[in-house]
Amino acid sequence: MSRATVTALVVALIAGLVGVALMPRAPRLGAQTTGDRDLAAAARSAAPDPSGHRGLAVALVENGRIRTAGLGDRDPAGRPVEPGTPFEIGSVAKALTGMLLADQVAAGVVGPDDRLGATWPEVAGPARDVTLAELASHRAGLPRLAPGSPLGWARILWSNVSGGNPYAGQGVDTIRGAADRVSPDDDRGEVHYSNLGPSMLGHALAAKAGVAYPELLRARVLGPLGMTATVVATRDDDLPAGRAQGSRAGGRPLDPWAGSGYAPAGAGPWSTAEDLGLLLAATLAGTGPGADAATARFREDDDTRIGYGWFTTRHGDHEVVWHNGATGGFRSYVGFERATGRAVVVLGNTDKGVEPIGLRLLGVPQKTADSATSVVLPWIGAGLAVAFTFLGGVSLLGTARRRRLDQVTVLAAAVWAFAYLGLGHQLGDWSVVPAWLWPLGAGLSAAGVAVAATRWRALPLVDARVPWRRLLSVASSVVAAVLAVVAVAG
């Protein structure tokens, strides 16, 4: 074995040991418990894999009685989750917007077949002809989001990568402008999930009432139910005190979402297990304002129907009325079963799905419940973890073994090797991928540096016909690598 190989192996071993101290650590559901201890124990049993969860707030309604509990930590500092801890609820707000429609229909303010343009006269484009019921049931033939410019889509993509708020700056005018530009497609009448449609619905109802959406929701739904802890954060100043902190299942903290444009669809609403328990108890009993929204009216597929915002899905012998929510760093689930009179709320402060926990608490068998969460997103995070952890080291080793090589090329490859390590650390889902892979990647990158170092003195500074072009290319590459890591870590 050559001296260079031995050196590379020793350096890799040392770097790997250092990497063990620095390797990513996915959150795990903490041992702290508040509220009803029997419910907390049942929720822990329903979440057999604690990795990827940091804290949960749960509520269970049985025979009209509401029990609540908090499990684990609300933030990395270790403060406990309590039944009254606010969580982002995401698209659970669509069920609230559907209830707002049902309430306004019952009050005679609007009809379900009223056109958007009649309810919101400022809308003058093709979308003015869709009905309020179509908007509430995702049957309006509208896109998922408002069409935007390439710069706008780049901003949303960057927010997702950097952990920011992708809905920042998108107000009511954004939704009204989209209503003037979009046309219902050929799938109108079929259920195709949309954030744009429920947002149009919420703002149309608010415009009809002459108030903003948060005020109308509070006056007609939240207030009558006593949901005093539920707020719609249209600005950062509206974020509730004592709230949970959201993060990736891999541990990376994320910014909360706030905004007025997509608030009726779930960008900005916060609630608690206690408040949502009140909502489900009243909806299950049929006494809450707009409770008729949960009545299934239209078919999505063989197992699922939809009302105004609420879905009804058959899971074997169980027929569950439900909605879930997903924001940058939170997951939520609310569901009830009329046949058993049982309802459940599960709120989590990471992006690991909580639907299986809710379904198990409702009595759905584990295998059936586990299938309720999509496996696509976790495996995307797993792929990023593996790819970024090893890509840089493999590339650097390949570069270091080239026949024609120069120092600036080696430098750029080394910077990218460790930049990829940083990206893998921050963007990877380490609740799915074993964290010990990251020190292996660190060792591989360090081995590449050691191999390159054995050739460094013999290499020219620049090996190119036009040196300044090579220098400019390498400099821009290094700057891009540094900016990417700083942005993602920021």
C-alpha cells in the first residue's frame, strides 16, 4: 500500500471521527407529557417510530367528552408541548373555510350555486363563472396555485430550499388577480386539489360581508365555538405567543408561514388541540356553525367523497370525515367517525406526517393507517441526504486522479465537496436515512483532499489556454457553493 493511500485512509478516519460529533441528529419525540396521561400513552403507542417527531398535541372526543394531551418538546430548547400550544394547521383551514360557506348558506347570505363574480364583483375574468360549491370542493377546474412569473416561481422555490415562507408578499390582490387571469380547465366538475380555489372562496365570502377573511371567520365560526386560541397570522406580528417551532423531520428549523392571500387555504392559520377538539365535538354533534360542510356531496374516487372542504374516506370498516394540513415545518390531522362518535386531533411540529397516528386513535388498523401518508416526500429527503453526502467526495476523488489538473480546479472541487456535505446535513431527511452515513461522507471528502494534497505542489496554478476564463469560472463556482450553504444554513 502506497504512502499516499495510507495518508488518505488516516485522514478519512480522523475526519469520520470528527463527523460523528457533527453529524445530523433527527428530532425524536420527547418523554415530556402534559394533560391527559392516558391519552398521551395511547398517542405514543399510535406513533411507534418516534424518530422525526419532536412534539405532538392531541385531542380525543368520545361521547361528547374532550380529552387533550401534549407530548414531547415544542422547540429545540426542550419546552414541553401543552394542549394549548399553538401549531400551524395548514390546510385544515380549508375545512374551516368550507364551514364558513355552509354557515353563510344557512344564513341566506349566499347560495352554494352562486357564481364567484356575483359574490365578489371585483372579479371580472373567466373564473367569475365558477360556483362557490365548486370552489369549496376542489371541482372548479382551477390550478393548485396562482399563475406567476418566472421570478415569482424562483422565489417560491428558493423559499422552499432556504426554509422561508413561500407565501410571503402574496396578499388578497394576488388571489383576485389570479381570478381575473385563470380559466377553468376541462377537468371542471372533477375533484382536483387546489389552494387557489378555497382562497378565492374565503375572500369572496369576506368581500360579500364587507370584512377581511380573518374577521369573518372569527365572527361566524371561531367565536361561536369558543376557539379563542385560533388565529390567522397575516403578518409576522400576528404569530401567537408560546407557539411551537416547526422543523424538518431531519431537524432543520423552518420559518413560520404568514400571509393574507392564501390564508383561507392554510397559509397563516394557527390553532391548538384544545380549540380543534371543540371544533370536532360541535361538528360531530351537528351543532357547530357550518357543520353541514362535513356532509359528503361529491365523489373523488371509489373510497373518497368530499363536502365543503371536508373529505370522507373509507378505511376498511371505518368511514372517516377528515382533513389534514402540511406547512413548512408542521403537520396536522383532524378526523371523526360518525358511527363510533369518536373524533381526533393530532398536531406535530415537524414535517413528518401524523395521519397514521390519528387514524390509529380512531381505531383504524395499523397497516391501513400507515398507508394514509404519502411516502414520496420522505424519500425525496432521503435521496438528498445520500446524494449530497457522497457526491462531493466522489467527485473530488475523481478530480484528484485526473492526468491534466491544476490547483484552481482542485480548490473548487474541494470547496464543493464540503459544500455538498453541508447541503446534505441541512436538506437531508435524517429521520429516514441513518445519520452515521454523514461521517462516512465526511471521511470520503477528507480522503479526496488528502489525495489532492499529494499532487498539489506539482500542479500548475492554471492549466488552460485562456487562464482568466478558468479563474473566473472557478471563482464563480466557489462563490455559488458558499452562498448555497450560507442560505440553507441561515
